[in-house]
Amino acid sequence: MVKRRKRLLYSTATPIVAVVDGGRLYEPLRDALMAGGIPVFTVCDDAVAALSFYIQGRLRANAIRESDDKG
């Protein structure tokens, strides 16, 4: 599963995050995902909040680029 997610990460421009909230038993999975460059959250709400900040940042960056192109 980790290898597939790593391939997906590098084959798309879509941000990918993981939520692993299963406790100590799943720490090796968390570590493997993080080593592959995939952000891992232990709480779904934190993942959603992070993606929201990311999207807001991208929208603002696009707005700045558009205003620079016009001016």
C-alpha cells in the first residue's frame, strides 16, 4: 500500500495526505508514509484543516499571478 501511494504522489499534481489514527500498532505505516513524502495526520479534522489552508494558499497565489499578468 505504501508503494502505491508513493507512486500516486509523484504521478499527480493533486495534494495527497493520509490519516492514520490506529495507535502504536500503526506507527510503522505512519513512518513509511512520511518517509515517502506523504504528510500523515492522526486526526481527520487536522488533515481537512491542513488541506483547507493549502487550497486557500493556492487560490491566493493564483490571484496574485493573475493581477501581475494584468499589471
